Amino acid sequence: MSWEEKEILLVVKTYPERSKKYGNTVCTAGILKDSNTWVRIYPINFNSYNAKPLKKFVFFKAQIKKNTKEMLRRKESFKIRDSTIEITNKDLVDPKKKGVWDKRRNILIKTLSDSVEILKKKANEDRTSLGLIKPKIDSVKFRLKKPIEKIDIDIAESIQINLFGEKLKKVDKIENIFYYSFNCYGENCSGHNMICTDWELLESFRKWRNQYINPVHLEEKLKERYEDWMKNRDLYFILGTHNRFNTWFIIGLFYPPKRKDLSLNAFLK
Ligand SMILES: [Zn+2]
């Protein structure tokens, strides 16, 4: 299998994991521009010169190739040559820019699955391991698997040196205990509980735990942003399967503003 240059819209960066070989690695998912299909690129070393400016919703070109070992289980997995990364378009990076959310949604919506059940069926058929679904918004609940004050968090204090002699700050390691319970639009949906590893969520927790010392307030603050606020948006979940277990996670939240035309339709009914 040979390297091929592709243009990709970067959509998801999961919270970094520590890696001995690469420093911090991030699982990255995006959409191939030519085919509107999902790809998982792992690992991208975000400390490398070319990867540093890679923000969410940037278009970039790079040489990628199928990760043949990985693909036996997850068909969208690719390897990347960090040194070939080249940003091609930053128009969709700034969400405050007029029309940006609509443009992002127009691309992502082409990958929308009807339900989690259908996505899981596809996983069995052809090893699909990434997808976009829409939860029924009234059913969405942001939850924690254990009390917030009991979350295991390993603060990074040391600096490590990677293979290339670069100094890297380690990331704080945070236990995955945040999850959403929701129903999708599947005909036979009996509800889902899925761990959420969205970078923004874990980063909020990391920052806010220093600001809100009282665990009750911290939990309220997280719920306010990740449930109440999200329910006033046009919320989608980007789902991916775990690299070892065959379970589905919410790897990213996609939350354009509610569509005015949709609310008008609802009004007319
Ligand atoms: Zn369902």
C-alpha cells in the first residue's frame, strides 16, 4: 500500500494521550475532501513543526496511507507523514465568521447516519468505525460515572524528551468518566450511554476544577455547558470505536446554532 496525497478537513481531536515514542499523541478524525468519507489519522505528533497550526476545521493536505493492521478492525484508519502536512484553507476555522457553521454543517451532514443502530450494523458488515449521528435533543443527558471529586487525574509535572530531542510537556491524564445518555432516531432505539472523550470537554474540566473548588459547583458548571447549553444548539455526536474494545465512544461534539428554517418548519406543523 503506497502513500497518497489527500486533502482532509480536520474535525475531531481527542484529548491527548501520553506516548513514550511521540510525547503526546492525539487521535484525529477528519473528512476526505474528495469523497466526503471519514478518516482516522493516528498518530499525529502535534509537537512537530508542520502539525502545530492544525486547528479544528482546517483543511490540510498530507501524504497518508492505509494502516493495514488497524484496518482489519477499523476501516478508516490511516497513517500520516507529519513532514508532508500542508494547510490549504483556514476559512472554516473561526466559528465567529459569518456562514462558517452552515458551511461546516453542509460538509458533515453528508456523513450523517440515520441511527446508532445502523452505524453498529455497518460496523459488523464492513468495519465502519467512525460516524456522525443526531441524538434526540430532549433525551440528552450529561452524566458522570462517579463523583466528580473522585476523578483520577494525574497532573503532568515533568517534561519529557522525545526521540527527536525535543522537550515536551506531558499532558494531565484524566480518567474517562464523562458520558452522555441519549436516544437516537433509530426505530428500535432503546437508548445509549456513551463515554465522551471530546477534547474541549476534558479541557474544560481540567481548567474549571481550579476555578470551582466546590465539587457541586464544578459539576453544575460542566452540566450547564455540556447539557443545558448544548440543548439549545443543533447538536450532533461524532462517534468512533475504541482501538482495543469494540465499544463506541463520542469522540467529538458538533454543535452549530439551531437552524432558523427548521424551527420555522416546526412552527408551521
Ligand atoms: Zn439508538
